[in-house]
Amino acid sequence: MTDTDDDLYLDAIFALWPKILDMYRLFESKKPVMLYDLQEQKVYAYPYREFKAEMNPRSQASLTEQYKQAIKENKMVIFVRDNEKRKLRSYTLAIE
């Protein structure tokens, strides 16, 4: 992942931030993992356990740590999926 890709993904998240927050808040009590599909331009909210189950063991371990820390700090975990570049990048962002 280059810094340029990283910036593009963050820019994409922030461009849709109100929509992402609205979707998160619909399921806030369940502390969902959020996914933004870059090509579809859609935002999804997934139960943590279901999202984690779709990952390989190394990614599961990484998500577990990231998710625990996010919950402690009242933050969300959001992934950006870029099917064209075959990348899945995660971020931990403040809910407020």
C-alpha cells in the first residue's frame, strides 16, 4: 500500500462520511464493522463475527486487535474494498 493509495481511500471515506455515520448509527448498539466498496460506491455494516469469519487467520488476528481497541476508544473499524486494485484496507476512525 502506498501513501497515495492510502490518501485516496481516506479521501473516499471522508467524501461519504455522513452516509457512513448514518449507516453505523443504525446498528451502533451492535458495534458493526463497516465496509465501503469503492467501485459499487456502497456502504455496508457487518456483524463483527461474520466479517471476521470471512478473513484468513492472519487477518482475523489483526482485526481482533484493531476491533478491541476501537471499541475501547469509541471508534469504528471501517474497511475500504478496492476490487480493481485487489486491496482491502482498514481504518479505525472516531465516531463523533
